[in-house]
Amino acid sequence: MQLKKRILVVDDAAVIRLMLKKIIESDDYEVVGDASNGTEAVEKYQELHPDLVTMDITMPDMDGIQ
């Protein structure tokens, strides 16, 4: 049995995070968490150690490029 890939979803728009979660989970991946800005994403990454992060590049506070 292969383990599911663990994914962190980062976007400042709650509706986009929800849509991405549904798409990701429909493909049999595991969404381990979500964040609404880059600062929160860094904290969640250190806490959850996901395999992959989806990152919006335009967000308040710290964006996806920073």
C-alpha cells in the first residue's frame, strides 16, 4: 500500500483554499492543513512537514514568492 502524499494548501482566499482541497482530495491525496498567508504557511510547514505545498504568489503579509 502506497502512502498518500501530504499537501499544505496556501491561499489568502478561503473559497480558493476550499476548492483546491476538494480537487486534491478527489485525486486521493491528503490535505494536512491550510494557511492564508506566507507567514502562517511557514509555521504550518514546520509543524506538519507536508510533501507538497500549493502556494498563491499574491497574498498579504508574506506572499508566495517571499
